Amino acid sequence: MARIKRVLVAGGAGFLGSHLCELLINRGHDVICLDNFFTSQKSNVEHLLSRPNFELIRHDVTVPISLEVDEIYNLACPAAPGHYQYNPIKTMKTSLLGAINLLELARECRATILQASTSEVYGDPEVHPQREDYRGAVSTLGPRACYDEGKRAAETLFMDFSRMYGVKIRIARIFNTYGPKMHPFDGRVVSNFIRQALANEPITIFGDGSQTRSFCYYSDLLDGLVRLMENEQDFVGPVNIGNPGEFTILELGKLVWEILGKEARFIFKPLPVDDPTRRQPDITLAREKLGWNPKVQLREGLLRTIEWFREIELDDFRAPTPNY
Ligand code: NAD
Ligand code: UDP
């Protein structure tokens, strides 16, 4: 039987974090969810509150915390462009101070710590698909830099805590992930398109919709994160976790309309500054080192996500910022 561990999930009330808490609770671990609820709300983990092996702490990772844990997943950071750009200085602080504080905690209690890094470390890539040894093309000056550069610096901090203090680290570079429990007002492409199409509003395409993204279903992503955390070879990464199926944004929009069986309607808006033109993970490393392969393809994942969006009441959700 697997050993029961005390696991801290920072950012545990968010989209990925709340699913991760549930998965770890179901595996029998003692789970502490820590969150400041900036881009989430307590209702995401409400169903877990009665579980004896679950605990919820309202806390901001920019402030140190002392706990006794065996593993730490650092997911605490706003992830949607509109919300991370709302207070860019805070976003940078969350990445940097959050990484430092949680790495110090890992050092103190000899925990293994995993960083939820991102494909944004590749910026607007000149290399396609993106492999982990590609160093990226990121603007230090643009509106996405608070997030991209914050995540890049966090990777550096992880490597330096590992080299200086022997902290056991893991770095996952997550590509666009979607699924049930995405915040309906997070402004990301999948949630916007589904919300708009269900309301019979035209879907907003930024630019001409020819930019691409590769969409990973949340359950595949979590499987990759847990494999990385628990791998016994102490494989650190960085490792891409994403689904290599690449789609233009216009194709995604058409697919949403097609699944709903409605006539496609679009409105075109200006492309945001520094919006990456293409994204596709090379997942050779994840396959080799973790035996990981995504299973849920886009149509199936969208179907399940749409089902969830049909069930929720939008009035139950507080928009994190006006930018969605
Ligand atoms: P999310 O916004 O739903 O979750 C982030 C959580 O972190 C929220 O609950 C938020 O309230 C919390 N948080 C933000 N700032 C905090 C702070 N200072 N202190 C404590 N908690 C704080 O986003 P998500 O999609 O679940 O993303 C989770 C992590 O994965 C993020 O770090 C994100 O950068 C990373 N990631 C996600 C994707 C994706 O496509 N979903 C892609 C790449 C990387
Ligand atoms: N996008 C869009 N309409 C929207 C939201 C996003 O066309 O309502 C585009 C956006 O410009 C980007 C892609 O969809 O090219 C993915 O955007 P998202 O914010 O989901 O993630 P990221 O840009 O961080 O990959």
C-alpha cells in the first residue's frame, strides 16, 4: 500500500488545484489546501470540507508559512491573461515570493516540491514544437512579462534551491489545460467560447484566429503532475505536460459550435499584445521518463466541459477582475 503523505496544495482552490486536492484525498493522503481566493472561491472545494483528510487555509503565498508536510504542489498564481495582468506587480510577487517561501518551507521540512510552470516560458516560440531544451523568446517588457518572467524566475529559484540546499524539486511546464471547474469568468479561450456559445452570443476571436494552442484535458494533466511528483528516479524536469493536438483558435471556435449543434457566429477583436502565434508541446521526455501520455482528445474533453457549464449558475461565480 502507498504511504500516506501530508500534501500541501498551494493554489488548491483553483481550477487545477481543486481537482488535484480531490485526487490526492481519494488516494488517502492528508491534504492541506492553501489559497488566497484571488481567482477562485471557497465553493470549489466546499464538497471536500467534510472529508477528514482535508484542511483549508486562507493564506497568501507572498507571506511565509510554517507547516509540517511531505510534498508541496505550487499552483498558486493567477493563470488567465486578463487576471494576471490586472495587478502585474502582485503577479510577479506571487511567482517570486511564493516560490521562495514555499521552497524555504520544503527545505525546512525536507519535502519534495513541484512547480506548476508553463509553456509561457517559451514566449512566442521560434522553434516548433517546443522541446524542454528550447530557451524561449519572451519579452521582458510587455504585458505578459509579469507572468512569463515570474514563472521563468521561479524555475531558476527551484534549480538554485536544489543546487544550494539539496531541496528535492520537480518542474512541470503545463500547456493550455481546460475542463470542468474552469472559472466561467477567467477569460481564457475555452471558458469564454463555451460561455458565449451557450448564451447564443457570438464567440470572440482575437486576431484572425489563425494562432494555435494545444489543449490538454485536466485529468491527463493531473496524471502527469502526480507521476512527476512521485517518480522514484527523482527525475526533476523541466518536463512539458500537454496534449500535442494543435488547433487554431478558429478551429476551436467552430468545434464548440458544432458540438452544440448551433450555427457558428464569430466576432473578431484585435489580437492582444505579444499573443503567441503557436504552441505545441514535444512530450517525448514525459513519455520516456514518466510513461505519461494524454488520453482525452479535444472533442471528448470539450463535451465533458460543456456538460459542466450547462449545470452551473453563472450568478454563483464572482468575476476575479473585470478582465474576462
Ligand atoms: P487558477 O487561477 O484557477 O488557480 C490558481 C489559484 O491560485 C487560484 O485558486 C488563486 O486564487 C490562487 N492564488 C493566486 N495568487 C495567490 C497567492 N498570492 N497566494 C495564494 N493563492 C494564490 O488557475 P489554474 O488553471 O488552476 O492554474 C494553476 C497553476 O497552473 C498556476 O500556477 C498556473 O500558472 C499553472 N498553469 C496553468 C495552465 C492552464 O492552462 N490551466 C497552464 C500553464 C500553467
Ligand atoms: N482568445 C480568443 N478569444 C477569447 C479568449 C482568448 O481568441 O475570448 C485567444 C487568445 O488571443 C489566445 C488564445 O485564444 O491566442 C488562448 O488564450 P488564453 O487566454 O486561453 O491562453 P494563453 O494566451 O495564455 O495561451
